[in-house]
Amino acid sequence: MKICRFENAEGDIKIGLVENDSTIIDLSPTGMDRLGRVLESEDPQAQVTALCHPQLPRWTLSEVCLQAPVDGQEVWAAGVTYLRSKKARMEESDFSATAYDRVYAAERPELFFKSLSEKVAAPGEAVGIRRDARWSVPEPELALVLNSHGRVTGYTIGNDMSSRDIEGENLLYLPQAKIYRHSCALGPWILVGASESDAREWTIAVAIERAGARVFQGETSIGQIKRRFEDLARFLFRSQDFPRGAVLLTGTGIVPPEGFTLKENDVVEIRISGIGVLRNPVAVV
Ligand code: DO4
Ligand code: MG
């Protein structure tokens, strides 16, 4: 089951159930006004099914504007969870290479704050490349949607935009390489009702278009993520509270080659086989 946030023609933000990736059933007349509320329920899928009735308003996807599927959750990210990410980061960095090596092997994962929910770019909205960065890349990642108890209640697609030259210069610059205007996109919706073993069967792919031509594409399997989702969630919730839940990006396993950097007006398309497609143009910020 897919649940989204959308803006209708009157400019109101609503919660909807997505059917066949093409129709949205507006859940707001049932009192369901926040994604967080659906996700807090013991069984979100059963709750939405019980609320749905044939009189609810319906829209086609083209009649509405999808919003980032977050309403109050902090967005965090895990790093160096794929061997590919560890290798690429050890190559980009002169003196912090061993940090990546160590964190990949350690019990405690790398976790970092990524975005407030109101700053997340929606599907179709621009993602940013810093004007003071020389080497910018998208990081296509599966995002875990966690309720306030740290339980994985759904999945969405995330883009952890990164400035690799800034990160590579000094690991202490990581927050600047990772957190800036429009550095995080999520969407197009949240898939509920799938298990971790379902998710581990999915593929994640990215395609980057420049002036109508494909300049990079890559694909990997979600099954390559080294850590179990519940372990990542457990560490995030250690000595920390998320009363509105949280979204946790699970790390990237696709890294463009060294000579590749994003440019203004490129389009980044991330596809996860079990979820859908997140597409964003690129802007200099
Ligand atoms: O250690 C730096 C960030 C790692 C990251 O974002 C990733 O592996 O996806
Ligand atoms: Mg990342």
C-alpha cells in the first residue's frame, strides 16, 4: 500500500492513498490529516483500508502536486553501509581514509542528521549543488520510515545529495558536505506493509540526464546493505527521542566515477523496484 502527501488545486495539503500508481484517494475527510498519525498505528495498512470508502474524493496524479512524504519527522542518514561507498570514500580522502574502513567494520554505524522535514525537496522540486563545491553527486538511498517507537513502518526513496570534494578535504566538514539548501529529497510516497526481507529483494537504480542525454546510470541491490534495518533504527533511537518519528536514509551503494560531477539543470531519477521513481532537477544553491 502506498500513502502520499499531496497538494490539491486549492493549495491544501492532504494525505492520500495511491492506487495503481495513478489515482489518489483523498483520506482527509476521514480525519487523517498527518502521515505521522497513520504511521503511529499498530497496522497502518489495516487502518487505511478500514477508513477507505467509495465516497472519498479521487484525483489522478496529474491533477495534484506530490509533496515530500514527511510531516514533522527529522531526517537522518546512515553512511558507509555498502562496500562500494566505503571504497569510494577511502579513495576521495587523503587523511581520513581509515575512518571509513573502521566504521564499515564497527558495530556502531555512522549516523548523521540530514534535514528538517520542512526543508526536504519534494518529487519534481530542485535538489541543490553547493556553489562552493567542485564535485557534487546524488546518493540514491532506500529510506526507512520509523514511527516514534523506532519501528520501521514504511519505505520511501531518498537522495542524500553530497559535496564529495568538501567531505574529502576533511571529515570534520561532513555537515557542510551533507546539509545545505535542498540537499535532501524524498518521495514519491511511502510504501507500507513490506518486510525487510521484501525490501532486500529490491533493486535501486539511478539515471542522470543532461540536455536530454543520459550521462550516468548505475544500479545495485538493496540486499547489499551490510546492516540490518532494525540495527540501524536501534542505534538512531539510542538515548534519543523522536516523538514525531524519523526517516533514516540507509546509505548509498552507487557512486559515479571520479571525473563525474552534477551540473545545473541535470535531472536525477532514482528508481527502487518495490516503491517507484523519485525525479528531481538540479539547481546551484
Ligand atoms: O561518511 C560519509 C557519508 C556516507 C554516506 O552518506 C553514504 O555512504 O551514503
Ligand atoms: Mg549517503
